[in-house]
Amino acid sequence: MNTIEIRKATVSDLETIQKISIQTFIETFAAVNTPENIANYIKDSLNTEQLTDELNNANSQFYLAYSDTEAVGYLKINFGDAQTESFNENALEVQRIYVLQNFHGKNIGQLLLDEVKKIAQITNVDSVWLGVWEENHRAIRFYTKNGFVVFDKHVFMMGNDEQTDLLMQLQIH
């Protein structure tokens, strides 16, 4: 079994993050969304300019997971005003945990989430929260197993398709 190493990403990792983002997004959602909506999401949300802005945001952090020298997934967290919802300033949002499909079942998502829990302790936030598509049962099971509970939901527009994201949180303090 290869050792998985997690390290903080910088703007120099942009291409790697973009590649993993697009590949993972397609692997996870292409089968259940129209090609147009997938293509538009990638064009609007995962373009170079958008990801550069995110990488440069002082309230966002990216962590890459490497298996040997290959980047196989990443984590994006947001603090303060970088959070996509503003119900708790003293919370940490997990915006993305993306792991390439070939590396599912190898504990990488768990290692990335463990990193989140460590950061949450160090930064003294009240809770960690995230949004997960209500049809993504695999992800919901994973977060539930890690102590997250559903506390709300919101609408996520995937192009012209209105989808529901469950908002889940883990109390820290």
C-alpha cells in the first residue's frame, strides 16, 4: 500500500487542482446530469481564473493528497467570509473533498477529513460544516460515520437543474 502524504497547496498547484477537480466532478456527476450542465459548471466554477482567486483567498486553504508522487485528491476549506453560507462566522466549511475514482476505498477521503478535524481543533472553530448532494449516498454515509449530522438544506443550481444539498455539521466545541 502506498503511503498517502497530505500537504498544503499553493497557487503553483493550480493545474493539479484543476485537473483533479474536473476529472472528479465528471466521474461523480456526469451520469446523473446533462452534458450541458456538467460542461457549464466546469466552465464557470473550475476555470483557471476562478480557481486562482480561490487559491489566493486568505480565508481558503487547499490540501493535496499524494500517493507517492501522484496527486490523487484534494481538500478545500473556508473560514470567515470565504464560506459559501454565512450562518456561523466561527465555523469551518469543507467546500470540497475530491478523490479520483481509482483511489476510492483507499482511505484518502478519511485522511483528508482527519486533516480538517485537526485544523478545526487548532483554529478553535465551533463546528465544521459542508453541503452534500442529497443523492450522493456514499458521501452522506461517509460523513455520518464521521459524526456529521444534517441540520439544514439548500438549493444548488446545476445549470438549469435545481438540486438539493443537505447541510451537515460536526460540533467541535
